[in-house]
Amino acid sequence: MEIVEDVLTRLRRYPDVEAPNLYAVDAADRLLLDTADEALTGADSGTIAVIGDSYGALTLGAATRYGHTGLRVHQDLLTGELALANNARVLGLADRYVAAPLGPDLLTGARLVLMRLPRVLSGLAEVAEAIARYADPSVLVFAGGRDKYLTPAMNDVLGEFFTEVRASRGRQKSRVLLVSGPRPVDATRFPVREYIAELGGEVVAHGAAFSGPRLDIGTRFLLEHLDRMKPDARDAVDLGCGTGILAVALAKSRPVIRVLGTDQSAAAVASAQATAVANGVGERVSVVRDDAMSATADNSADLVLCNPPFHVGAAVHTGSAIKMFAETGRVLRPGGELWTVYNSHLDYRGVMSRMVGRTDVIGRNQKFTVTRSVRGLRDGQG
């Protein structure tokens, strides 16, 4: 037990945002490992799947405490996937697991699943459906999370796909749901599709994609300014593209523009790709899974659109948005424009002025602010 705790305390979040109030392991991770102790002790290597492991606590805890190999792991967020890889390499455990997409490669033959409960019910439904469809009929699922994010609706969602769902005793404001008895799965529910009038076409969304197939109010406000965005742009980026609404809207409004959508969520990338194809712009909209344009070349874009997050995990933290702005300053060509929509109370304007260039407020409503930043221009110029 002391060896496992030593491993857990050494875990880092990198390359995700690191700060004194942000942690790589929490009480829910520890409770999951403890609650699944008997099942992990008796499990055969190669029959365990791990889903939603934030930074590697579940995967590396199982590998260390029980000696398991052949762990199959799915993490929707690229930063979590990279953090697990970094932590495993430092600890000499890189050969204990393989990364896999949500589907048969992850779950076929799995008899034990450890997972962190996603906060979005549609994301939970897609995961539960996949487990019920592909895992061994005897599969045991241990799904944990922090009490403040658990709702009775999660039990209902799991109950649609499994015959038994019961809760463990709580500890340190965390709880685990014990799930078994997968029900037969016929037609899949995901991805879902919905016609959006503002787009003039369908949005396609996998369960974990932000806002699902709907148009969130921040993106709607930014879309109102689409015609004012750099008119001669030929190469654009939808940074944190989600289901690809901004990328597709831009491509549909400008027949010669090429748009790159980037997002660290695997569900978002799959959704955006499908949305582009559904709207007939798949040849001009490409989508990659990336962390804040880290793989995008310097001076390669004329226009960047961004609806940045302001939560990092459970904490209100602007580190992710600041990383996005820093990368934008690198990727934009001189004279290129960043158009951003954000919650007005965050007041990102000063940060964008420093990292990109002169930033002007273009629109503001009761909740959101839209700004335009021009790379290379400073306050008082132009």
C-alpha cells in the first residue's frame, strides 16, 4: 500500500495546466482502487479496461498494487493521455498499458472496468452503451467520482444499460457506483444529429462533446460577427472546435477558405469531422486532436476563432485559455486576427493584447464579450 501511495503522490498533470490548487490524483481515485480491491486482486491481466483516468492514478495504481499488465485505457482528453504516458515513463510502467479508442479494441473480453464518471450524462450514456455492447457479460464496472458531481440521473442512465446499479459507502466526499449485468444493445444512439438553423445544416455529436448537438450561446454570439472577420483570410483555425460549428459555418460562408479544427477531446474531433462531412465541407475542413495548437506551424494562419474554457477540472482556472492565447500569437501571421468570445467577467482583453496584439471589444451582451485581436498591432496603432 505504501508503494502505491508513493506512486500516486508522484503523479503530475503535465502537459495539462499545473497550479497549487490543481491535483493529479484525488480522493475518488483512491476510493475506486480500494473499492475494486477484491476484483482487481482476482482479475486476469488483459481483462481490465480503464476509462476516463484523469492523469494515470487508476492505471498506474492497478499496475503497481496488483502487478497487472495489458491494461486497456481510454481517455477522451489528450492532456490526460499525455500525462499518463509521461507519468508511466518516469515510473518505469510504460509497458503495462495500451491506449485505445472507446469501442471494441478497448472493451472486447473486458471483465473489469474502472472508470471516472463523466459529468455530462450523454458522455456517460455513450460509455455505458459501449461497455454493455462489447464487454464480457460478466463484466463488473466500478464508476467513481466526487459527490458534488454525482446525481441520481447517473444511476438512471446506467440503469438503462445494466440490470444492477448500487452505490458504495462514501468516503472523503467521494463515492463509487457498482454496476453489473449488461443489457442487450441493439442500435447505437451515438453520434446524435440535430439541424441547426444558424448553421443551415446538421450538427453531429458524440456523447462527450461539449454542448452536444446544440448551439451554445457563446458560439451563437460569435457567429453573429462572422462577416466582419478578416475578409481576405485563406487559412483559419477553429481553436477548441467542439462539434465544429464555427469551422463549418466559416467554410460554408467562404468558398475558398481552408479551416483547421483542433480540440483535445477525442469525442469532439470525431464530432467535428462528421459535422463537416454532413455539411458538404469535409474537403476544406480538417480536424486534429491537439493541445492548444501545439502541433500547428508558426505563422500559418490568417484567422483564429476561439470560445475558450474557463474551468480546469473542478477549479475555475484560466490557465487553459492563456495557453490558447499564447499559441495563437505564435500561429497567426502578421496582421492575422484572433476572434474570441468569453464570459465578460473574465476580462481576457489584457492577456490577449500582450500575447497576440491590439485587442478591441467588438460586441458585448449581458453575459459575453466578443473581441478581435490583431497580431503585430499594439494599442495606439492602426
